[in-house]
Amino acid sequence: MTAHLPLMVWLSPSFPVGAFAYSHGLEWAFESGDLHDAATLGDWLEALVTQGSLRNDLVLFSCAARAVTAEDDATLAEIAELALALANSAERRLETATQGNAFVTAVRAAWPCAAIERLRSAWSGDVAYPVAVAAASAGHGLPLAASLEAYGLAFVANLVSASVRLGIVGQTDGQKLTAALVPAIRNAARAAEAATLDDLGACTLRSDIASLRHETQYSRLFRS
């Protein structure tokens, strides 16, 4: 199976995980004035890729994929639990768990594989989104490097789409930002490929605060 084809399907906006409903705290950052043009949005997204939540998601993805390949159910369950624990706000947990659970449901129906059943056997709780995609990717024998890059690009593309809908940037600037972040995404994926759980860590405090503040934001378009 050509690696990019299932990844294109799973990580496209049409795959039924509801990614369009989440802004990852960008909505509050926009309302507060932190984000107001392409330059500020680009800095914010690059920080998430290199030092923030996406960096951690890629590490979790890599560790989960390797645990699936090794048929290490104990480690897979540990990673699944840790991925939820690392969600540092109610909305971040909602975002990753809702998408992860929806992804598992869709893959079991349309793209079944033993790895997804192994994941559900090893861990019966909510499934964080990167763990769910990692299990399917490993279960279908997709290259880890390509899967990490695809996941990272989909994360950025979804936040750029949210930013366009919020009016932070227009469609052309949004595409320019996505293209400009591709090298950073590739570097983050490359670093995550051999990472362990000991490499987890982030320092994007303003993004974390945005997620917390969004919970009580008066007028909202997004669930996070």
C-alpha cells in the first residue's frame, strides 16, 4: 500500500473526527489581541511545532507506533493514559479525546486492522488523537517518518483553517504560513522518530493559558 494514500484520507478535513470544531485556544488568543496578523500567527504556530503541544503529540505518536509494532500492550496502555494526562485543560482533553475516539470508530469500520483492536484491548478508556492515529498507522504498516510528518502537517493546516475562519489571516496568507512551517514540521517529526517518553516537555505557556481562558470565553465559534 502506498504510504501517503491512507494518511491523506485519515488526516483530511473530510475524515469524521470533527477537527474543524477546535481552535486549540487560538480563538481566545485572537480575542485577547495576541494574534492579529500573519506574523503573530506564524510565531504562535511555530512555537507549537517546535516547543509545544504538537512536539509532544509527535513524541507520543512515535512511542505508541513503536509499542504497537512490538506488540507491547503494557507500554501502549501507559502511553494512552499519559497522553490524556498531559492534556492541561478540560478543552485540550476534550479536543484530543473526542477526535481520538472518533478516529478509532471510523478506522474500525472502514480501515480495520489488528493494531486498533490491540489498542482497545490494552486500553479501554478514551483514546488521545495521536495515539489513535499512531496505532492505525503502525497497524497498516505505514512508515513512521511519513506518518509523523503527515500528522504534523494536518495539525498545522487545521489551525490555519481555524485562523482563516476567525479572520486572523486570509486564505492566501494562511497557505503561505502552512508552506513556511513545513521545514519545522519535518524537523520535529525527525526528532520524534527516535524519541522516548523521557523527551516529552513543552514551554508554550501562553498557548496553555489560552486554552484555559477559552473555557469561559463569552462568545465562541470553536469547542476549544
